[in-house]
Amino acid sequence: MPLEIERKFRLASFDPPPAAVRQRIEQGYIAIKDDGTEVRLRRIGGSCVLGVKRSTAGGSPARIEVERELGEEEFTELWPATAGARLVKDRYTFDEAGVTVYADVYQEELAGLLTAEVEFGSVAEAEAFTPPDWFGVEITGVKAYKNQTLATRGLPEA
């Protein structure tokens, strides 16, 4: 089962490095359970994806993530089910200090929010990671900054 182990940070500012690859992401949630399990649709670049994420046992930062590619017609049929639970962001992907950074610049209702995520191969790698100073405050696990919460409730209060 594929695991997602990541740390997330709120950025004060972001200037994409020249080597960064930019992709627009449209993301909507079909279902969100109280335990954090989510079923989401995502259009990223030219791909449409149906994804399911759920927490693992024992409060680990690792989450199980399964994604399946959808055709454009399937995506279009399912997209209305995400009404009221959507977000749009530009994702910049680049390597820095031996890790891949995913910097998200949120759009529309979430404009002004900037975050960075780093994914790891193990919990030990995640715990050993020292973020660069420009990453700002860590928001890993903060419910107000989870994409499903941003999509349904908007920006967290200051």
C-alpha cells in the first residue's frame, strides 16, 4: 500500500527558482470523513485523478494514498459532486538541499496563502529533515491548513 509521509510549512513569501516546474491544480473533495479520510478529484496538468487518502493506525504521520487516473469524461461527470469543497493552486516543483519541494501558491478564495511540502521515504527521514529558514512555520498536521479544510472552510483566521 503506498504511503505518503510529508511535512508542510507556511511560507511568508515565495519566489520560484528558475528550475521550478509549474502546474495548475484544480482539486475537489467528493467525501471527507471525521477521521480525515478523503476522496478527492484532481486535475493537474493534463491528468485527471481520483484519489483516496486515510491515516494509518497509531497516530503516525504516514497516510495511505491510492490514486487512479480518470479520463476527462469521467472527471467531468464527477466534478459537480465536489461543489462547495474545491480549491485551485499553482504548484512549483523543484529540488533543494537534497529533497523535492512542492511549493503551492493558492488562487481564488485562498489567494495569498503560500505553503511548501516535502515528501519522505520514511518517518525517520521526515523527523531528520531540517527545513531551510525560508520555509517558515511548520503546519504539518494542523487541521486548518489541510487542503480538505481549506477547500471547505477557506483561509484560517489569523
